[in-house]
Amino acid sequence: MASIDAPMTPFTVTSADGTRLQAWRAGTGPHHVLLSPGMGTPVLCWKYLFEHFTSQVTFVTWDPRGCYGSDKPADPAHIEVAHHVEDGEAVLSQVGWRGTPYVCAGWSMGVELSLELYTRHRDDVAGLVLINGAFEHVLKTVTLFPGADRVVDRLLGLGQVLGPYTSPVVRTLLGQDWSIQALLHLGIVADNEPFFGEVLKEFRQLDFGFYSGMIRALNHHSARALAPTVQVPTLITAGTGDKMTPLATARELRWLIPGSELFVVPNGTHYTTLEYPEIVNLKLEQFFRTRAFAETWN
């Protein structure tokens, strides 16, 4: 079973609406990075990042509400982007980072959360790292087939209604030996199959009815108007094979954010941090050293 070979401390946080969250502190470095999770991201996804920067960076992140160790909100409607942003703010307060410099980083859904958090806390944010994510209406960027966004939205709506029945079916399908090969064939993932299989075991824990509702809520959100207001060093990453957030979306975000940098991973999918961690980590290290933490990085 995969594990993370880096110092990690779990802690709990109560968000603005009273939802209890499972949060994590990783690493012991003097530089601070807030990691906004993707939709349903297990903390295991950050394994290579935590291990590479363990003595240079202290990361904090959390399990998305309703996922893994975090509780579902008492009000089932509290699954909009604004509620995830409040979760990030609760984590920042708990670790005492308010008023101190940190980088806002996020993967997938975390791209939109990072842009929102930057807008609310401009004076504290030293930089942005936006990893393989859309900045608005996430289903519209899915390129599995023509009209995929409408089909996926309908399926998610059905999943919400039939959650108690669909979750066992999805867990069973994802637990089959051929599931990774199917994802490879569809181009959802490109490399590091053994580790991706470990991540998939975590992902199978989700309540897929609840998860479907979270994706539909995320699809309502747009951070387009926020992007041109960014005034800190910004790194955007993308994979050429990403069918969830195509390269064209990353290029548009690069155009929207003044002075931002786009780093493209050849053959990478939505999961470049799992597939090609050495390449991604070296680029992140360069960004931290030369831009976001240029004055303090040794």
C-alpha cells in the first residue's frame, strides 16, 4: 500500500457553516503553500510533491467537504465554490497564516479556489500555482466526445438522485482489475499505473451521489473576471493529453492572467503530478526559487 514518506500532521478544522474538515500539514520547510484540493482529491495524490519539498516547504491542505475524513455539510446545498473557499480560509486561520506570505496552489477544482482565495487575501498571497484545472464551467472543458458536457451533466443529475444505488456500482467497477486499463485506453491517465491504482482505491471510498452534486455545483462557477486582476507571479501547468482540462483552456488562462507562465507536460493528462512528478516538481522548484520565494529561497 502506498504511503507518503514526509512528515505529516493531521488536524481538524471547523468551517464557517460548522462543517468539520480533515486537514493536513506536511513538510517542515520555512516557505508556506496552501494546497486547494481537486474535486474528491485524496491526500495521497500529493505524495510526490510532499516528499520532494519536505525540508523546503510546509504545505497545508484538506479533504474536500463530504470526502474522506471531512464531514458532509448539514445543509446539502452548501457545496458551492464559495463554501470550499470558506473551508480554505478556515484552514488558513487554524494554522495562523493570516497576515503572512504564502503561495496559493491548487489542482483541478483547486484552480478556481486559488483564484477566489487570492482575490480575498491579496496582501498575503506571494504567488499562484494553478495545476491542470479549468477556471470556469468545468463540464464545458471535457473533451471525451462531442457534447460530452451535456451528457455528463445529465448522468451526474441521475447520479445525485440514485446515489445510494450508484455508489456501490461505481465502487465495484473501479475495483475491477481492468479499470486502470480502461482509463488508459480512454486517455484519462497516461503513466505510473501502479500508483494510480493506489489512488483509485482511495477514490472508491466516495459517496458518488454527493460527489455528483459537487461537480454540478462547480460547473456553475466562473473565475474569468478574477483572472485579469492577478498581480502576483503565477505558474499554470497543463498536459497535452488532458481530456478534462484541455491545453486550450490553460492557454486562455495564461492570456487572461498578466505575466503568467504556462508549463506544458508532453503526453500528460489531468494527473501529471502523479504521472510525471519529477518533471512537475523541478518546474515548481524553479518557480518557487526564482519568482514566488525569490528573496528567501536557499
